[in-house]
Amino acid sequence: MRVVITGGTSGMGKSAVKLFLEKGWQVMALDLNEEAGQRLLDEMKAEGLTQLHFCKANVAKDADVRAAYEKTMEVMGGTDCLINNAGIFVGGQLHETKEEDWDRVFDVDVKAIYLTAKYFVPYMIKNGGGSIVNTASVSGMFGDYDMAAYNAAKGAVVNLAKAMALDYGKYGIRVNNVCPAACATPMFLANPPEVVEQFNRANPLGRICTPDEIARAMYFLAVDATSCNGINLEVTGGLNIHTGQPVQ
């Protein structure tokens, strides 16, 4: 089995790379950071996980995604699964959001899914099927304070998976989203400790989720043992189940 994972050198993407390798898959990791890609190759090789390939790519650029597709075909002969994990965060209220920041978050979080589909879906159709898993967010299903651009972009991903699932199901291609809440990635843990602790306390489990937990959710949606199609799998620790009423 073969998988392409975007944003594969850190956080949730890196955890997914390792998990799929441990499960015996060939993995093509895409990321803009070439140095991080080489470190990932070295680290996985040191652990005896050798079926990893890396391609430097800006997944918001058509030419880069096309080149990544061509390299994937060259070294793996195709792919059975596509994990659209690359994403960025931009905070702020809508009227405060710079146009370039709005464009950037939509390019990486939404347009990149269009571009990978443009190149990889025709192969999956010809090959008789496959699976696509996008990293959306619970913030695409509900609103947050001071996160207008991110809420809008992840909301687009939430509904895009449903449209893709309808269009591609007849070809044997399942499309689903994993929707994390705050996750203990290096980027999130770069926040001040008191901010991280606020998020921990807000969660019914008393902690935020981990990248490894998200990777396991990705794998669950990726494998053919499930018939999930068009779903948004929330991985929140129960953060989003509360009515908002005070504790009695």
C-alpha cells in the first residue's frame, strides 16, 4: 500500500508518516522544508523504517504539486491514499485580517486540496479507487473568537469533503476529514505555557490531543476496512459536546 502525506515533516503529519511506515506502507512525504525532509528521512531510517520518500513541494503551487505527482509515480508507481495534512493558522477578527494572510490561509488549507485532487484523483479513478483524508478542524464546524480566516478556511474543508465524497464515491474513492481540536504539535506548544494550560483545563479529558492520536484517526479513515465516506471525524476529547451551561 502507498500513501502521500502533505505537511509530513512535523506535528500530525510526521506522526502519520511514522504510523503508516510502521504499518508497512510506502510513504511519500511532501513539505516545503527540504532540510526537515532530510531529517525525517534520516530519523525514520535510524528506526528501520526505510520505505519513505520525500519531495520538496509548496502544495499551494500548481507546478510543485504536479512535480510531486510525477515523482510519486516514478518512485512508488502511484498511491492508494492521499493525506491532505498541510495547513497554516492565521488569527484575528475579520476586519483586522490582512488580505495577504487571508489568501495565504486559503491557499494552503483549501486550494492545496484542489491541487492534489487535480493530479492524484485521475490516477485513483484509473486504478479503481483509493482514499483521501483531509485535516480539517473542529474550528471548521464551530466558531472561535479571533480566528475568522481559519474558521472560514476549515469550514470550506469540512464541506468540500462531502462534495468530493459524492462525486468520487462511484469510482471507489472515499473522502473524509479528521477534525482535531487543539493539538500538542510543536507549533501549538510554542504558545506561552499558561495558554497551553488554559486549553488543557477547557478539555473534559484535562488535556489537549496529541499528534499520534490524530495520526491514528487518519489511518482509521484511510484503510479499506471502513466504509466511512464524507464524514468529519472529530478528535476533541469531548471539547465540543458541552451546551455551555455552568457546572452544577
